[in-house]
Amino acid sequence: MIVDDQQPDPVLTAYLERRPALIRYFSVRLRSVEAAEELVQDIYLKIARRPAEAIENPDAFLFRLGSNLMLDRIKRDRRAKRRIEAYGVIYGSGGEPAADEPAADDALAARQRLQTIVEAVKALPAPAQTAFRLHKLEGLSHAETAAAMGVSRSSVEKYLMACLKQIQDKVGRP
Amino acid sequence: MVEQAGSDELRARAIAWHVRLQSDRATADDWAALTAWLDESEAHLAAFEAVETLAAELDAKADSIRAALAPPVLAPPVLAPPVLAPPVLGRARPDTRRIRWPAWTALAAACVAGLMIAPWAWNGWLGSPVTYRTAIGETRAITLADGSHIHLDGGSTLSVRLGWGQRRVALGEAQASFDVAKDPRRPFVIDAGDERIRVVGTEFNIRHYDASLVLSVRRGVVEVRSPGSGNAMVARLRKGDELRHQDGQAQATLTSVDPDAAFAWSTGRLICSDRPLGEIVSDLNHRYALPIQVSGPAAQRRFTGVLILGDQDALVRHLAGYMALSQERRPDAIILR
């Protein structure tokens, strides 16, 4: 790993500058200043340990990194809660087996949900569908998607909004 | 009036916020504006959470969605011409053409109706796959239609798709050095095990044997992502950087190396800097028909030096002599211990 001592890391510089804004944003998201401060500290740990790499938009990177950490934490909490409920079944009613895996009807529901998403995407107009594939499935950025499709970035954004709207209409609230 | 989290207007605004902030142009001011909007009401917050959760679900299911959406892919030809020319579809089997015709008209109708991406457009985007294979001991220089060069080491397999929108390589069990022609509109993406490597115009070597990946960069910048975890960036490599990763593991290590060493195989040399003998032998076994086996403890011993990839007997003699190992020649293998 190459570390250049001559130049301060632009991501670290951005972090120090944006720390108050990050705490404000995540306080609203997490409905707790304390939880936000903890999360913003976790962002610091992540960026301090990351491999040397150039990041084009450090501000956007920090907010997105924080959002990912937040979603990971929500997922983890939900899993822990499920486990506790499962144990509750064991000790509460006695004899009911508890599994960490989703039950068979959960798996069926997940398959049906995937099918609904796929149908919603298939029902989109061609350009919106292409934008969805390139950005969401192939991992291209908005700019790269725009270049690949030969349209403006704002068109790409319009297509992606239409996609999310359509999918949300079909699958409803999670 | 109290806004409902489920109202169309509110949902559209939450989606607009989400998409705008996923853009590469989003600024800290945009986030400050979102913070203010979310702080206005619990309904705003709930609507935004719903979009974000849905987007995360789509990311997590991207592979399944892609598989369910993609039109059936034609099997790649087994042996391809040395210079890439997209194979003519259906040329070999006349019955294929008869099957294709009605499907074609139906697809054209679907296109007019604007309901789906026609598979020809999708295949044009992806390009037709062409597979290259080398026998053990055989190396091969490939020039792609975009001007990129690939030098494929022995016992290697890779398949290439040159599409309108991207250039894509799937690396099987292989070692190859790449000199990629610059084309910012068509990123060059390589899938190797569970890593995705992405370049614009650069020169680098990839060794992908036994589910272990070694990537060394000689010129330009190479980006490594992990499709298994939301396409997260693993590292960005520059000249002299080397990344090592074992398929299935979360961690990758990044070190600074002499970039020429990784390319030396293409000029008939193997440059080893403190490498375990087991790994060196795995390299050699892609080059020589008679496999070399190293017994347990000897495989862990480390070697530093240059091996000339000429006559196998001379090479083994040199290696065994240097490391004070005994060699036993069997009809089906050379045993070092």
C-alpha cells in the first residue's frame, strides 16, 4: 500500500470539514444524536483503514459510506431481534423448534417478491429499463450510464426515478 | 394539511431525493438540503426510508434480477479465431435460423410497443462471447478488435465480449497480461473469481489459479470491486501496486512490488521474490506437461530468484539444487522433497 506523506488525504480532509453536517444528517435519520455520533465515528474508522485510492467526490463518498453503515446496522439489529423472538418461542411455549433460516413460506414470499420486481422492470419503457440495468445491476455511475446510452445525466436520473416509482408501486412498502 | 407517507406526490419527492443523491455530482449542500427536508416531518422521513430500503433490497438482489431479466445467452464457441471477430450467429446450424425467425418478429413487435429491450440490443451492448484457451505449455498473443492486447499463459481460459457499451472479460483458471486500449466510453471490466476489475486504459497482469487472485499493475489505474458486496470498491491500484485475494474471503492485501516481475513470464522468465515453493510450482505446472509435486513441508519453503522457463529438467535441477531438495522422476510427475 502506498501512502503519500506529502499530501493530506482528501477524504480525511473532507471528513473533518463535513463532520458536523454528517452528524446533523444521521441525527435526523437515526432520530438520535448519540447514535449519529457513534455512526460518524465508525465512518472515520472505515476511511482511516481503507486502502489508498483516489475518490472523485469525497463528500458524496462520506455520506454514502455512512448510509451503508446505517443500513448494515439496521439489518443486523433486525436479525438479532428475529433470533431473540425465536428463542422466545423455545423458552416461552416450550417444544416449538426455532430456526435461524427463514421459514418455507418466507422463502416462497421472497421468490414471489423477486418475481414481482422482475415483472415491474420488464414493464418499463426500454430506455428506463436500460438505465436500470446499467446503473443498478451493472454498477455503472450516472455519468457512465449517460455516456453509454448517449443521453444526458438528467435523463438518466429521470429514468431511474421512473424505475423506482414503478417498482415501489408494484411491490408496495417493504 | 398532513402529508401521508404513501401519497404519490410525497413518494415521488422521496425518490427524486434518493436518485439525486446517488449521482456522482451530489454535493454536501445537497445533503444539507435533504437533512432539512427530512427534518420537516416524520412523513418525509418515512417516505425516504422506504425508498432507501427498496434501493438496498434491489442492490442485494441485483444478481437474481439480472439472471431473471437477461435473455438466454448463446453458448460461447469452444475454440475461437486468434483475432477477435464476432461469430456469425446461427451459421453452423440451419435449424437455429428457423427457430430464430418467429422469435425475431415477436421481439420486433415488442420493441415497437416499447415494452422491453430487444435481445439484439442487449447482445450488442454486451457483445458476443468469444472464448480463448491455451494448452499447458502453450502461450498465446491475442489482439482484440479494439486494439487491446492480451497475452495468455499456458493452461488458461478466458472469454471476451466486446460490446457497444463495455468490454468484458471473464477469467477462468488463467494467467494473462493485459495492455488495454484507452476508451473512456467503453470501460474494460474483468470478472475473476469474486472480484471485478475495471480499467480504462492500462497495462497489468492477472494470475487467477486455485481460487487465488494476484493482480499487478504496470501502467495506469485499475479499480477492483466486489460484486458480492454491492459492488463495493475494494481498492484502486496504480503502477507498482499488487493486490492478492482468495476467493470467498472478505479481505484483500495490497502491497508495493516491482511490476515487471509479474510480467516476466511473458518473456520466458519467472521472477520470484520470497514466494512459497508451492505457489511457484503451481505456476510451473501451467507451463510444463509433466507436473511437479512438492511434499508438505517443502511447499512452505520460500524462494527468491529468477527461473528461466526453458528446459524443464534444467529448471528443476536448478531449483532443487538451490533449495537443497531431492528430486524423484516418475513417469507421471516429478516429486520434490
